[in-house]
Amino acid sequence: MKKQLTALFTLLLLAPSVHAEDSDATRLLKQRSAQLEPLITQVSPSVYCASGYSPANIGMIVGTDGLVIVDTGMFPAHAKAVLKEFRKISELPIKAIILTHGHGDHTGGTATFAEDGDRKPAIYARSPFNSEGGSFKSAGVFINGLRGARQGGFRLPPEKRINNGIAPAVYPPKDRNVFLGTPPVPTDTFRDGRKKISVAGLEIELVAATGETADQLYVWFPKERVVFTGDNFYQSWPNLYAIRGTDYRDVQAWIRSLDLMLADKPAHVVPGHTRPLVGEQRTVEVFTNYRDAIEHVFVQTVAGINQGLTPDELVAYVQLPERFKKLDYLREYYGNIEWGVRAIFSGYLGWFDGNPTHLFSLPPADEAKQMVKLAGGERALRKVAADALKENNAQWCAELCDHLLALHPNDQTVRTLKAEALESLAEKLITATGRNYYLTVAQELRKPAIKPTPKQ
């Protein structure tokens, strides 16, 4: 009997668990990590790109008597590591820094590059620089810091993070809030059109290119036909909407900006994230597909809107053609098509989906009471929620848990059940930002809720 029990125990240990095998989404995201390792790429005779050292790429153009740096990474430590590698290529002084936009992952290392030599370099940017961060600050909105940490996975342990879809999984210092930090102050700005600059013996054009942000620019180096795109291009479905919260990202303007880059006839591309594109044939092919896929989603979304479809209906209606679905650089590693569709709807029509039932929806607690009544009591609703998870319907489980938590927000049994549902949803999601958000909130739910202190 003892031998039988031992053998049974051994079989149980060797048997694969329910979550032992990765989902297709998890497998693809893990494979993605190989492209996010640190690498210095010589893009053209004078242009180099440091990818994987920081979430955002750092570019360098070598001139006759100096260097131009394009974007500076997220943190000083990242910038120092890249500067060390760049110094193996050239010892020329840094004459200029160009910031493609105000996001902290592109600007956090600016001081490191600016203080490298005896003379401070010029810092070029587009006005109004850091407009997205400025709008949050002026309104007194700071919840985007928490939501950004969830999206970025900054509060998750390393074993729960794979990568960030277009960037390695890095952690900010504890005293640094990436989304609420103070951006560098440019010394030279422009607002619209093209600005030609001559620096370090180089002729460079800065082009206004609204897209992921309103302050976005791209850098065109015509001599070697290299374009530095900022965050208007990287090898993933673009973040037409960020779940940390943003103003509407003008998708039509984004498409026009890509048209401008294509019109310059680039031979090489340094994206805001992921590895560069080297060679004209590859550049034109990828850029054209990227631009056309975004336009397809926009056109289809507007067509659905004009048919009276609500956002929930639109996300099922808008589909990429097969020719785009099979392209790895259009997979939803970072942005998500459904989120973009919803953003386009709200960007033009606002919060109201057109259904008059939703003009004055029931408050969550009132709706929950009706759901409990419909289910035949709280015990029955709990059972339906638990059964949904067992039946691999994690989304329905999470939605039912929300009704129960609307009535009993501190109920740890329900909190844990919702956490399990979110973890199940995360496993099947390729979009790293959404995955991080699921797992972070699940982690928060597993901790006992902080009960409010009674008023005296």
C-alpha cells in the first residue's frame, strides 16, 4: 500500500498542471523577448541605434565635428549604459539632443547626455512639449500614475512579467514616477511644418508629426535617408489608446504623419521602440502595411459608427484583413485593435453609445441588487460566478464578481475569485500592457481590502 501511495504521489508530481502549458499568446510574447535584448545597430554609415537598453530606443548620428542624440531613454542608468557603447564608436562631443516627444521613457536620460561634455548641447523638441503630461497636471489628474504602473507591470514581481511588448521589462526606481515626472526643458522648439537645422556638420529636418502624442515629431536625415519615427511607428500594433488613460490620439493625423514619412522615401527606419528597419525594400513594405492597417481600422470603425453600432458592437465588427493578421509586426504585442476602435468612437462621439437605456444607467450597487434578485440570491450568484471560471469563461466570472463586489467590496472570497478570473484572462492575452494590468489588479485583489476608518 505504501508503495502504491508513493507511486501515485510521484505521478501527481509529474503530471502537468492546468496552467503548465503556455497559451499561444504567452508563447508568442515569450518569443518576442529575443528581439528586445540590448543591441547596437549600425543603420547607415553615420546612424546608430541602441535598442533594448531602455524601453525606448536611443539614436545617434555621427557628424563631422560632433554627435546628435535622438531620444535619451527612460532613466539615467540606461543613458549611461548606451553612452558607454556610443563612446566606443565616437569620442566627438554631443552637439544636440532631439526629443521626439515628451513621454518619460524617451526623455529620462537627457541630463546624462547633456552633461557629457564641457558645453551643454541644444535640446530640440516640438511645442507644446509634453502636452499630454501638461494636460494631466493642469487638471490635477494623477490617477494615471497608478494606472500607468499597472499597465507597465511595475508592481509585479519579475516572474509575472515577460516583457512590455515593444520593450524589455524594466523597473523604475522607487522614488521615480514615470508618468508624473518632470520632463527636460527644450532650448529650441517649433510647432508646425518642417524645421531645418544644421548641427555637427549635419543637415537634419524636424517634422511635425502628430500621432501617438500631439507633440510628436520625426527626424529626417536626408543624406542617408534615415527616418527616426518616435512613437508613430514600432514593430507592433500601435497604441491608438493607452489603458493608463490619454486624450484622444488623432488617428487620422497619425496616418497623415506616416504619409509624410513615406513621401520622404526613407531607406532605413529607427523606430521609437523595437529594432530598426534596414534597407529600402523592407522599410517601404513594413511602413506601407502599417499605415494601411491603421487606415483600415479607422475606416471600418467610422463605417460601423454610421450604421449606429455601439462600441461593444464595433469591436466585433472591425476586423483586420488576413493579409495583415499574419504579419508579426502588426500583432497586438503593445497596442490593441479593440481599444483603438473604442477610442475612435469616443474621440468623435464621446461617452454616449447611442442607446437611450444608457443615458442614465443604474449605479453599480443598484444594478447588482437587481442581478442578485435575478439570480435567485447572492449564494446563487456566487455559484454562477464560480462555475463560470470552472467552465473557462473568465470574462463572465469577472463581470459577475463586479456585481458582488459592488455590494460587498471587502468580501475576500469574491476578491480572490475575481483575481483568479483576471489571471486566466491574462494568460490568453498577447497585449503586454493589458496582461500587466490584469495581473497587477489580481495581485491587489488578493490582498485584504483596506476598510475605511469610521468617522468619529
